[in-house]
Amino acid sequence: METVKEHNIDLSFSEPSIAEFKEIIKDIATNPNVTALKERIQHNNNSRYYHCLCVSYYTYYICKKMKLDYVSAARGAMLHDFYYYDWRDKKVEGQKKFHAFRHPSIALKNALDIFELNDKEKDIIKKHMWPLTIKLPSYRESYIVTLVDKYCATIEFFRSSKRS
């Protein structure tokens, strides 16, 4: 039976559950700096917090089913867009143009200022925009977050387009 020492959570196989997921991300999801993301728009009318929560849950579910490190994956995914600025702000030169390349480093710095992260969680945050981040993700969980992030962003975009 394998455990993750940093989080003291058992990784032996069992079915995904909402209660387990909530427990894994509880310290992140309830942190005031993270909950402040509820006030930031990510894709159309969805908050950045909601986006991160969706990416985190789907990542948790997939990694758990694949018997991967779903704890680190869910935690890293919850912090993958942990920045406060509005990337659409046209008043800031280059904000929108360079956002995709620079926000992973900003999110990682913000996360490290508050949370203790393992190497996998750091890699997930830093490389979630691959292939734009050029360096390949180091873990299978990082690739999963990358794909889930793009999936959730696409769903959010088309869901709000239907409302228009």
C-alpha cells in the first residue's frame, strides 16, 4: 500500500469520490488567496476558481482510475491558474500576447508563497500550458492536467457561447 508522505493520504485503489476529492484539496480550496479567484473571470462567464476546480476534479478522477498519483495531480491542477491579473486587460502592454507563456511561472510563484508543493505539483503548474511551455512535462499526471485544462476551457467556451 503506497502513501504520499507530504499529504498523508493512502493511494491504494478505490473508486473516485467527491468527499475524498474535497478532502485532498481542502486547504487549497478554502485558502482566502485562492477563493479570491472566484472574483476573476477565466473563460467567458466562468470564474478562475470554478475553472481550476473543474480541472482539478476531472484530473483527480482520471488519475485515480489510472492508478496514478491523483493527490498531487488534483492539488497541482487546483493551483494551475493561480494568478490575479486580468489577462484580457488591453491597457497593459503585451498582457494578452504573452499571457499563455508567462502565467504558469506566476501561478507557481504564487503557489509556493503559500503552499508546500512536491516536485510533481510544481511540474503540473509550471508545464500545464505545454506545448507552449516548450519543456516537456516530467510526469504522466502533468500531461493529464494539460489535456484536462484544454478540455475544460473548450467546454466553458462553448457552454457560454450557447447562452448568447
